[in-house]
Amino acid sequence: MKIDKRLLLAFVILIAGSVIYKVIPYETRSAFLGAPVLAASLFSGSVINEKKYAFLIPLLILFLGDLVMQLMHWNNPVYSPGFYSGQITNYALIISLVTIGFFTNSRKYASILIGAGLTATLFFLMSNFMVWAQGYGLHTGKTLNTLYLTYIDGLPFYKNDLIGTVVFSLVFFTAYNFAFTSEKSQKLA
């Protein structure tokens, strides 16, 4: 497999930026909590030809971000720990969102917007279901009413993740399209 150096550099920047964003304290970045990793999942699923490698991008973002957070927690317990119970479930959920990118056309903005909306929506539905199923929510008991209340509690996060995922997706895909359109223009000149 031939590796495009510019694409590799783009993914290194994407991973580094997303990890840095992940370790910024929640109070400062609360508007778009998981947006970069959700957008990166969509992006990598869409633009990486070898689909088995597309799953590595969000996995690296999650693991490196959690590792940095854990190191910060050990240094200052005020920070949230990077590693926690139920983490594997969260990793599996986010990595599964890469498959939406398989059906997202990286050159069509309507496809990107639909993919970003679907990614944020599925994340909201699945993550809140997991919160309810594992008993971590504000409401006790596993009834349809407490499931409903768990989704209601998650709506502010959904709104912010939806907006953030759309914004970060547009940034990632626009930069990617610009880089590769510029390359084609230079070859034609």
C-alpha cells in the first residue's frame, strides 16, 4: 500500500488537534464535547481507501486523549481520569460510527452534512441507551419512562454534538478537498 505523505500529515494533524481538544477541561469546551472524534470517525471512514485502517483514526484519538487525561489526573486529581469503567463500550460505539463514512461521498457537501447528522444522531441514541442500560443516568430503574428521561437529559449534549460534528466535518472535508483539488489544478497547469 502506497502512503500519500500529505494525507498522512493531515491525519497526524487531525489526531493531534483532536487529542488536544479532548483534554481541554469540559468547562471550556462544553459546547462541542465529542465533536472532533465523531467528525474524525466520519472523515476517516469516507477518505481512507483501505477500510480496515479507517477504524484506527478514532481509536488513536480516543486512546491518546485518554492517556493524556490519565497522566494529567495522576498529576492533579482535579482532572477527570482518562481510563474508566465502561470505556471499552464507548470505544466500540465511536469506532462503529466509522461505517457511516463508508457511505459518505467526500466530495459532496450534502452527503457530508447527512453523514455528520447521522453520526451525531446515532451517537446520541446509542450512548444514551448505554447510559440507561448500565444504570449510570440520573434516573433509576430500567423502564421505558426512565429511558425516555435519559434521552431528555441528553438533548442539550445532542444539540451541541450535532452542531459540532457538522462544523468539524465541514472543516475536515473542506481542507481535504482543497488539498486534493489544488494538487489536480497544479498537475493540469
